[in-house]
Amino acid sequence: MKTKILVVDDEADLELLIKQKFRRKIRENVYEFLFASNGQEALTRVHDTPDLDIVLSDINMPVMDGLTLLSKMSEANPVVKTVMVSAYGDMENIRTAMNRGAFDFVTKPVDFTDLELTMDKTASHVQQTRETLRAIQENNILKMYVDETVLNVMGQPGFENKLMVSETVDATVVFMDICGFTALSEVLPPANVVGLLNKYFDQMVQEVIAQGGYIDKFMGDAVMAVFRGDYHLDRAIDAALSVRTVIQANEDTLPDGKPYRPQVSIGINTGEMVSGNIGSASLKRLDYTVIGDNVNVSQRLQSAAKPGQIIITEAIYEQVKESFQCNPVGEATLKNKSLPVMTYEVVA
């Protein structure tokens, strides 16, 4: 990659000398030099050149000296590194420069071989810093799309060597759908639809996280959440009850002036399921999720639920009836199930 270097010096012949000494590397696009005659002019250059890598600065200059420039560099561009190039190479100036953030110090008259080594070393450090910052930024972006629980699994040693490995886990899956939102999206401008959906999703996610669950995925106007660990079924039901409460507390006004109060339909199921990466390793497009019959039943229970209902099976009812108030709903015919399933509604 080309290294972009700003030379700050009031010596008129230095620009020509630099261009002569590094002529070949300039021609080969290894180095690109910019020039400024004082610190104030250099600061303007730094602000206007965000991809700048190195500043080579003299100390004794008019308008703004090099040490003053050095004290302002961290604010102007904290990634750029400054190498002082000066005849004032006494220990006091060197210590002052280093304390103000200089990366290195080269004394005049300049040994250009040494200067080139210094520039390469400095450019390498700047590149490593940029790569680190880019990785942090990418990680922060990734956290917006992938649940932190999943990221923790992905961060385990050797994860990349077992991308397609799966495990059987005991967990609870909750499907939550915002009722009637598809029809609403047909009459609302897209921006309004997205705004409302994100508002409701944010409220739902907070309740899931509060109970130790994680969001597996968003699907249109529905959310799939997974709960694992101790008391995962109880925590999932607590989260579902809280989601219903916070969503029903909303009262929004539509563009035509009509009030809109959203409701959710929720299905919950628990048991063994397979956890792992689903997708194409060749394409490097994977989805870390849970699959299995118990997951499918959860989604079908949600489909059978009416607005405001939290539906569970009779088997789950038997597990939680001492802790939660439930009412029988009746038998429901679920897709791909040969026999009807007795269902209950969690009330409180």
C-alpha cells in the first residue's frame, strides 16, 4: 500500500531534495509526499487528508513550531504518527517531543537511509493501528446483527475449525408475532412501517434480554427468541408475559389520525433441539440457530394463537401449572402433526 507522508519544514530546498532522494519509490507509488512550510499549514493539510499516514516535522518554524504542532496532532488525527526531523537533537528537545507524542526523532543532517527505515517502521505501525480500529468497528457492527450470546460461542477457541458441528441442547424457543402488522404495512408509508416495527422490536428485545434469553432472528414482523440454562422455560414464559404487557401498552397514532394499539401472539415450546451453524460453508454464509421438531412446534403454536394469547402445549402446562396461571384453550391441529394437540393459554 502507498504510504502518504506530510513533510513540514520551512527550508525551501527540502521539497526538491525529498523528491530526488525518494524518486524511485514515488514513481512506484510506494510513497506520496505532501508539503507544508509551518505547523499551522500542516494542521490544515492533516484535516484535509484523512488517509495521511506520517508527518515528518521540523521543530524551528515560523507561525507554528513543530513541538506545538505535535501537541495538536492527537486531536487532529490520532492515527497519524509524527516523526520529528530536526537539527535540535539535544536531549531536552527529544524528551519534549516524545512526551508530546512523537513516534520517533531523526536528527539533521538527515541520513536518508535511516529516514527511510524510520518511515517504513512508522508506516507499519500506522497500518497495524488502522487494522485494529477496523476490527473494532467491524466487531461493533457485527454486534448489531448477531446476538452477544452467539458472539460468545463464535469466540470460543477452535470455533472456525468446527463450523458445521452441531450439538443437542435442552432449551425453550419463543415465537412472537406482531398481529396485523402485515396489513398495516399495506396502508402506511415504508418509513412509518420501519419506525413502528423497530420501536416494538426494541421493547420486545429488552424483555427477552432481561430474562437471560437471546434473539435468534427477526422474521418480518416476528421474533424468535431462545432461552437456555437454568429454569429456561420459566424465564421464557416470564419474558413472554412482559413482552405482551409492554407491547399492549403502546398507543400510536396512524397518519389518518386513527389510534393503533399493537398486540402480539406468542407460541412457546421446550425440549431437545439441535444447535449449530446452518448454511453454506463454501459461501461463508451461515446462520447460528436451533432447529428440530420442538422449534417447529413453537412456531406453529404461535400461528394458532390469537392476538394477546401466549399458547403452550399440555406437556408444558404440566411443568409450569404450579408457577403460572393457565387456562385451557382446546385441541389444535398443528401442521405436520398427525394428532391434535391440547393447548393452554398462559394468563399470568
